[in-house]
Amino acid sequence: MKKASAYPPLVRLFSTPPLTPPGAGEMNALQKSERFSIRFEDWDLPCYSWGEGPTVLLCHGWGSRAGHLMLLARVLAQAGHRAVVFDAPAHYSLPVEHKKEGSSMFEFGRAIARVARGLGELHGLFGHSLGAMAAVFAMAAYPHLEDCSFACPKLVLASAPATTRQVLANFCRLHSLGAADCRILAEELESEFSMAIDDYDCAAALAEVPAEKMIVQGADDEYFALEDTLAHTAAPGSARVLIAEKCGHNRVLANKQVFTEIIDFLKS
């Protein structure tokens, strides 16, 4: 993968995650976890673990970090699981000396597969937003992720857009890009990553993954309308679907009802 600085400007913007510094409380809680790292390509992925029992891997979204999944991880640990979160490439929960400047959905998928395999037998995987998409495409061995498939009997996907095309549309809206720039960005992404954006449909990929599935979606997601999410497009009856009120895109990560439903699904 090219360095982000080598991409055309729009692709560079798309491939560079926004970073926000963690608060003192978050840093303190992470430092009290069981900390280790897993080697991924030329980088060490920081991992944080709580609890003992069947292992559940938690995967954050774009511009997020492991620390944003701490609440869920600690609840899962209290429920009898070993909950592991990690910082995906170019994302950081704690300060590091050298930072990676950019990443992609494909690199996310490869990293998730590497961590999943490094942890041994998984009981479950929770993915949020891009973490959900990348996990599904990796498990389904989609193009550019053909060697990344791994087994996991329980799969929970939260705030997952229906397609990569929806991710692109949301990015353009957030950055006030006009139709011409959006078209250029799509063409440049397909060229730089040797991909066809419309090939990456989450519902189609999910149908190829042999796992019990649960989909969690905020009814008032501020980034994706309900009809543009996996909760709407997944085949009827293929997954347990929870539409959570007043949870938006990110508040599903701090909602007691959502946590209770996830624990029930993992134990069923």
C-alpha cells in the first residue's frame, strides 16, 4: 500500500483518519488493562484485554480507536468473556513515538484477520462502522482480502453502512464536496486500490459468512439513513436485528440496552 502522502489529494484526504487525543480517564483505564501487541506487516498493533473466558474481539471504526470500545469490553468481561480491543493501523489510543499517516478498508480487514488469528479461537467478534464492514469483507474473503478469512461463530455488526458507495457518499457530504469532486474521488479510489466500489456490498458479503449474526443500528444515525445501512439491506431472517432508539451512530457503544442484547446473543 502506498503512503498516504503519495495519493492524489482527494484520496489522501479520504485515507487519512481524523485523530482526537484521548482523555486522562481513557488513558488510565487502558493502562490498567492487560496490554500486548500483535505484529502486522511493518507495524505493531496495540491490543488491550479485560476478563477471562471465551474470547470476543472488538473492532473500532474509522477515526475511532480501541479506547472507544472500553465500556463494551469491560461489560463483556463482567459477563464472563475475555474482551480484546486493538488500535487499527493509523489509529491510536495511547501516545506512540512513530505514527502511521493513513490506512484503508483493506488494511483494516487485513489487520482484523491478523489479530483474530493471533488470538486463537474466537467466540465472537464485534465490529463498529468501518470495523464491521472490514471484518465482514475479510471473513468473506472478498477481493484484496482473499487470504484473510477466519472463523468466528458469533458476529455482531453495529452502525454498518450497506455499501462502500454509501461510505463514499457520506464522506463527500461531510467534506462538502460537489458532484464533480465526488466523481473524481470515486474514480481515483478505484484506480489507486484496483477495485470496483460497487463490488463491496455488506449484505452480499454477510450472506457468505457462516456465523450467527446480530446487527445493531441506531434509529437516528447521523451519518447513514436507516435504508442505507446493513440493518435494512441484510436478507430477512439472516440476522437478529436491533434498532436502537436515540443511539445515533456512536452512542450504541455506550447503551445499556444494546449491551444487554449483545451479551444475550453471545450466550445464546
